[in-house]
Amino acid sequence: MPVLDRMCTEELIELENRFGAHNYHPLDVVIERAEGVWVYDVDGKRYLDCLASYSAVNQGHCHPKILNTLIDQAHKVTLTSRAFRNDQLPLLYRDLHELTGFDMVLPMNSGAEAVETAIKAARKWGYKIKGIPDSKAEIVVCANNFHGRTVTIVSFSSDEQYRDGFGPFTPGFKIIPFGDAAALREAITPNTCAFLVEPIQGEAGIIIPPAGYLKEAAEICRQNHVLLVCDEIQSGLGRTGELFAYMHEGIRPDMLVIGKALAGGFYPVSVVLASREVLGVFHPGDHGSTFGGNPLACAVARTALRVLVEEELVKRSKTMGQYFLERLRTLRSWDLKEIRAKGLWIGIEMLSPARPYCEALKEEGLLCKETHDHVIRIAPPLTITSEEIDWAFERIRKVIEAR
């Protein structure tokens, strides 16, 4: 393979377009390094990252403590598979139990793998514990959900693009409107084993349900012996100003799915947390992953969690989120429809497409991404300061109020 000289933005984009599958539509910026809330492209320009890798880098890019753990553990052992035990996995189990209170943990890698694991656990619980007839289990989900990209997960997506060309689809799912507790109550049957929900819908555009919705949903599930499964892959670990978004409603799900920021952007790590009754349905050979629970992943995740706690990033998300929202509410534009926010998770919904705004913001040194066509998503690392928010806001105001 020939050694390539240093390449500029245009050359690298041309290579990516020529050899890569076109399953993404990224902004035309090529990042080569990052630190904290800032990223730098191959031409030396600096940008403030207001996406945080879809909330995977809540702790900031290349956090030195997590980086040091990654290096130290990589010098020791990175992978054993679950055929053998390793010294980091039980410590991660302990740390997650102490942080969340859940009895048991099942580690995976990507968020989609963890959602698939939660689906399998819910179905098996339905058959073995609830007594649902074999192959009759149903899971209720919400319209405009986003839980991943596997065939089973897109089987219950209401977005036609996510499904187009990928059938036949996995049966056993029932879609109801998000934020409608009455619809949940009506959808449940004796064969319902779980309700899978994002407490706040991220990919749909930072959609926040009515106050009390999740609390009522939890009560409906309890009354009907149905598992409440919260997908907090994006909303969890401080993003919304609480450790988990379900805490805003003072409830506790039966099963919790987390990932992304669990490793601070250094490594794919996800877990499913639940009671002993739920995850206890798995026996050796029922489910697994070669990389799930590997020592490198566990060590990184343990430090990522420690950073979140020691640097009080959950509290920071709440205060900085309020400050950012107050500034954004001063925006004035005929094209501005609505601003929605919880912590440092903000959706700016426009009447016209959001993509041109994101492209203009990139030129101003601010990186964010459109979602569902009309929403500009703002989700910086939780380490952002008020001065950096002021810097970002001035560029947002310039772009939005200029149109």
C-alpha cells in the first residue's frame, strides 16, 4: 500500500466519496484532532462541537483521564472473550450497581446491540415469568422512535426510509403515538411483555413528552405486569440535566439501556441494566458477544463514569443548559418555529429545512447537525463553559437572524 502525503479537505472527501458506501450525508469538514469541546480540521481550522458525537463524548473529546486508562489497560490485556473472566468486568458491574441501583448488568458494545439484548430479555421474561404463550409476545413502541439500525429494530420504526428495502420485518411490535398514555393503556394485551420508549426522543428532534407522561406510563405497565424499558443511549449519563432522563419524572424503569457516553467516546460500550428477575432469565449459551465486557471496554467505562461524577457533569448540564436556553430564547426570526430543551439537549425547529443553517454554522466555526429535516440539534460536551456558550450563541444568532 503506497504511503500517502498529507491530504487536504477536498482530497480526503473525494477519497471517501469514491470508496465509501454513501449511507451518511456528513458536513464537509474533515476532523483530525479534538480536545474538550473543540475539534480541528485537516486545514487547521477550529470548530466548537455542538453534537458531541450524538452524546457519546459528554465528558469532552479526548478526556485525559479516560485516555490514560485506555493506554494503561491496552498495555495489560484488551480482550479475553467471555470464555474466561477478567479483572475489570466485575468492577464495572459494581460501579454501575452503586451508581444506578440496578441488580444486574449485561454488557454489549453498540447501542443497537444493547437494544436487541433488551428485546430478547423482555421476550424471554414474558415467556418464562409472565407466562405468555410461545411466540406470541408483543412489545409496544412509539412512533418516531429511534433505537438503532438492525433489521429487528427498523421493523418497528415509523420512518419509511429506515425500512425501505430491508424487509421482511420482524413481527411482534405495536406502534403507538409518543406521549399518549391512553394509547399505551389501550395497546396492552395479555401478550404484552414490554413497553420500549425513549424518555425524550432524540433523533425525532428532541421531542419532550407532556409532564407526567412517563410516570403514568410506568404505572400502566405496573398494573398490567408489563416491563417498562427505557432507552437512554442518547439521553442518559447527564445529557438532560439528570443522570438519566427518566429521573425527571421520579420513576424507575424495569430495564435501562445505556451506551455512547458510557465510554466517553473512546470505545463502543453499552449495557442493559435490570432486576435479577429480568436479566436472570438468561442462562449460559442464551446470549453473548465476543467483545462485550472485554477488559479494555470495562476499564474505559469505569473511568468515564468516574469523570462524570467527579467533575459534576450532570449538574453542569443542568445549569449550562438553562443558560444556553435563556440565550437562545432571545432569537428572533420569521423562520424559527420552536426551541425545545432539557439540559444540554436542545432542538431548534425551523419552518424551512435545517441543513442550510448547519452548513452556514459550519462556516462560522460551529458544528451541529440537522435531524428530521427541520430541527437543528444542539448537544455539546457537558464540559462546555458559559463563555463558550456565549461564543456559540453569537454565531447561532448571526446565522438564524440573517435569514
